[in-house]
Amino acid sequence: MRRFRDRDGRAWVATVACEDGGDYKGRFHFVVDGEGDNEGRRVSLTDVRWNSSRTAERTLATMSEVELRRRLRSALGRATRAAAV
């Protein structure tokens, strides 16, 4: 889990979600939850996947804030396009 702020200063928490199923390859994916004024907002970026929670947590721990903000922008953009369809 990583806490960070977007370019507008809103607080977010990057975490990992697990999909249940028979296929263990890539079952963990990137999720960002809003905090504070943003609370209750959740976006997923399901094409960012890991095979284990250990690998996912290690990757999140080493991501720069620039990379976290970039992935958040991507997830928000996709969520907005999906809602418009």
C-alpha cells in the first residue's frame, strides 16, 4: 500500500486487488482508492498485473510518485471513457 497525492493535491492510496479463479497467473492487479475529499472513489487498472501479492507489494513500494500519478491518470481516463459508453 502506498499513499500519494495527485497533481491537484488529492489524496490516494495505491493497493493490490486479487481476482479469484482457477488461473493464478496475473491474478493480482493495481487499484487506487481515494482518501479524504476523494473517499469512496475506487479505480482499477487491470492490465497492470502480478502473479503474487509479494511481487505486487514490492513493486508498489518501489514505484515513484510520478509513476503512481501516471497510472492513476490512466485508470481515471479509462473509467471516464467506460462510463461514457
